[in-house]
Amino acid sequence: MNSKRFVFVIEDLYGGGAQKSLINTAEGLRQRGHKVTVFILRDLIEHRLPPELEVINLALVNGVTKAISNVLVEKWQAWRIARAIRRLAPDVVLSCSCDKITRHLDHPNLWFWVKSNMLASRYTPKAKAKAKAKLQRFYNGRKVIGCSQGVVEGLLQDAELTPERILAIYNPYEREGFVRMAAEPADLPAGEYLINVGTFEHRKRHDRLLRAYRASGVQTPLLLLGKGKPEEEARVRELIGELGLTSRVILPGYQTNPYPYIKHAKALILTSDGEGLPRVLIESLFLGTPIVSVDCPSGPKEILSGELAAFLVPLQDEAALADAIARMDAAPVTITADYYQPFLAESVLPQFEALSLVERV
């Protein structure tokens, strides 16, 4: 493909998964010969940036704009973004995590990159209705990318979205970096263990995990890798005690490099109520670690293919989860490249390149 001009717009590059995915995509496209610019709206960068990736701070979000945030402020911010975009004349513009502002843009090939299933994490009818109205306000009549087919289905079915066009494109990954980080020294548990990686928050459902782990009857220790608000972590610790699991559950605290722990685990277990496309499942496959997961919206059923499909269980069925844990503990699935091939950059980036070929209306 001939060189194209891509522009990404995101509020900031703090240490989140959406930000990391954007950096990986932008740098991947640059390495494939395209001209790429990332516009951020405030000077907050926590990720390590590739040295040749152009990142420009437009300085449009600050304490003042947040304090007086309204549609007029959003339109002024969008006008400034549009002016910066016009100077570059890009073939494709991708907005991520700042759609409240960029919804006011009218570039003919503007795509809104949605990273999660918002409705999956709203538990009350009122909250769901509010989220649904927001999604329709932002994305009806627009071009939309969901990071998984599950996110796309949620937007179309649950949010009843009517986009101009909608596509599912996975986040691109380079496996080598994870393998390299997994080889670094770490204070690993002695012997075999199972692992769960996730923030201590209600959505991750550590309560479901711990009850199913206990019901499974397995004696392989369970390692919980993550951090959260003190009250959330306290609740997890209290439940561990109530279930009589103190001697079998390991809490090593937050680790800046979780990959040695994932690589050496017997299996990884995910029990969340909702996800977008769970990075930790894909990273686990890269490192040869099999996975057990609930079929939450969205992503796991797109990741657990082949033999792993037998270890995808209904979201609310703790008995099935316990059985899957026991089966995996007894006979772990061997992970081959076929499991993670769809998520590699070489498979994903051509789909982003094809956005430049979309007919402009």
C-alpha cells in the first residue's frame, strides 16, 4: 500500500490499556511506511513512547476547561483540533477516549475507536439508559471501530446504535516484547500455581473467582496479582478468610512487570462481569499459558478458540467455572501460535490501513 497519513486524537497517554493500544497501532503503522501523528489534549504521558513517533500536545484540556465543561467549550476544543488536522490533510483520523470533544468534528474519514462495552458495566436501568443515550449521541451516523466483535454487537444490539459504518478490529500486538519481559527476574511462588490478574474492583468479580476456586477442590495455589482501593482489597482479603482459603491464595501485591508471573502459571482465570477485549487473556496466550474464562461481554469467546472453547463458561454459572478450573488444573491445554495469530500486528494493521480506502461521503 502507498504511504498514507494517519492522525490519532486522544486526551492523554496515561498508563491505561486503551492508550497503550493506540501507541502500538500508531507506531506499527509508522513502521509500515505511513506518516503518523498522535494529538494529545493535555501533557500527561506515562507510557514509554517510541522515539520516532510524532506526538503533539494541543493543550486543550486543563483545570479550567474541565471546570466549565459544556458544549460550547467542546466545540471550541474541536475547532482547534480541526485546525491542526487540516494542516496535515490526513487520509484517516481516529478518535479514542475523547469522543465528547471529537464528536463535533466533521472530517470525512473520521473513525471513533471504542474500547469497551459501556453497557456491560452499568448495573441499574437508569445508568444503562443514560449510557445508551450517550452512545447514540456520540456515534449515531458516524464511522465506528469496536475493539472486538462483542463490542460491536453490544453497540448495535444493546445500545441500538445506527452508525454510518461499524467494524470490529482487534488491538495489534507484538509478541516478542511480552516474551522478553517474561524472561526478567521475579519473585515467583515455588511450585505450580493458578493466576488471576486484575484490579481489585467489583467488575473483576474476585468473589466469583474465589468461590469457584474453592468449589473446584484443586490444591494448586491461586495467585491474585493486582491492586485497588484499600477498601476493595480489604474486602477480597476478608472473603479469602471467610472461605478458608488463606493458606492457598497468594497476594504478592502490585507488580510493574506481571509477565513472569503469567508465563510460569499453570493457567490464568478471568471472572469479570464485563470487558472490551481482555488484554490479559491475549498476553497469557503469547506466553504459552492456557486460560479459563467466563463468557462476559465482550471478547473472551473470540479469544478462547480450539480446545480452549471448552473452558469458556456461562457468566453466572459458578459450578461450571469450578468444573473448568478443575479440568484445566488436571490437564492444561497446550498453547500454540494458532491461538494468538489473529491478534498479532501483522494480522491487524492491514485492517487499519484499509480504512484509508473507505469511500468518503
